[in-house]
Amino acid sequence: MNRLKAGFVEVTNPYGGPVSRVDLRPEAVDGIILWTRNLAPLLPRLEAVRAVAPVVVQYTVLGYPAVLDRSVVAPERSVEVLQRLASDHGPRVGVWRYDPIVLTSLTPPAWHVETFGRLSEALRGAVDEVVVSFVQIYRKTRRNLDRAAAECFTPQCFTWNTPEDAEKQALLRTLAPIATANGQRLTLCAQADLLLPGVEEAACIDPHRLADVGGSPLSAPAKPHRKTCRCAQSRDIGAYDTCPHGCAYCYAVQSRDRAKALYQAHDSMAAQLGR
């Protein structure tokens, strides 16, 4: 909120280069997309954010075991927040993300079918789209998953695997009609090689949804972040190593201890995250 009041935010390029300044004045912003796993603290202030520009919330709700999601809000609580978001701001504001899909000994395909079905039914009427994708095994992701599996000393210890495309598509083929039955489009984020009938390509930064939310036409050039991404042009104002949730499959945190330290030391008046 302080950055919106200041009218700008600074962003460090994680791959090097100078710090850039992003204009956050209303006349410079067409829309704001929030990615979150815990909207509750911001929900009472969301109307103030919407005063700057139309807002869409990409809200991840998975329900994974604690060994995979160490400090994430309970899915039942997140469902309640998404329901309130729809009630207060309309069903086009929230998008449910069931991603990344991670296949482990604790979360095999049957587990995903049951969990997805339960969450989809609970979110009926609150969202009209659910975005899915299968976990991308980046270097940090592999290290974090291996570390979580190796450090596990509870009955919830696990092994993980990277499934073949046929297994992924079989799961998507089962999830799609569940979503449809609950009034939700099943869309797939940046994994077009897995598309099949009933599953559409996702556009997470979607000018059409922003236009619906804002009530006026909005056009933005396409500028994919990845090869098969359908997102419109945007500026990312997030930062690596700033989320303390401790998800075992995270690619954006090198060390949870570092992320917790940066989170606790963050100055709310600072011009950028992690400072």
C-alpha cells in the first residue's frame, strides 16, 4: 500500500543490471495482477488497490501435506477468502490456481483427483477458471524437493518423480470434467504440448479479464514470459527469496532461512521488496 501511495516501486533484475523504477500512478497502470497464497491480510484494503487500476487475483489453493507446504494457509481458509472475494468484488476478480501439480508418493494422481474435486466443488460460483500446470524441475526446485525428502523424519516422508506426458494428460483428462461440472474453465499454464479437449491455454495476465473487472475496454500487446505463454505485456515487481512459506517445490527461494530473514527485516517503507 505504501508503494501505491508513493506512486512507484523499484525492482532489481535477478539476472543482473541496474535497478529499475516502475510507475504505479493510476494514469500509468492498466491493471494489477496479484499472485498469492494468502490474500486475507490485503482483503480489507483491496478496494484501495482497485482505486488505482482493475485487480485480478491469482490465488493458489492446493491442500498439499505439510511436508510439501510447510507454512501455507489451510485450504479451507483460502476457500473462504476466495468466496468472500467473489461476494465483495465479483466472480471475475479471483482465479483459482491449482498449480504446480507435484506427483509424489503422498500425492499420486488419485490424491489429486480427490483433492481437486473437493476444492473445485467448494469454489463453485466463486471462480470461473482454474489454472493448472505440472511442476517444472528447475535447479532450485530439484534441490528443494530433494532436501525436503531427505530431511523428512515423520510418517509423511515422501519420494517424488517426474511423470511422462501420457500420465500428465491422463490426469488432466480426469480433472477437466470436474472443473466443468462446477462452472470452471480448466486452463493450462505454458505447457501447450499437454493440451487436449476440455483443457485450454491459460493467459494469466489476461487483458480480457481485466477489462471485465474494470468495466472498460483494455488492449495490451502479447509478450509471453515463456515459449507457450499467452500473457499480455506486464512488469513483474516481485523479488526472489522473499517468501517464507517454505514450499518444497519452490523455484523462487534458494534458502527458506534467507527468505524468512529478508521477510522479517523488510522495511514497509522501502522502495522494493527484500530491502
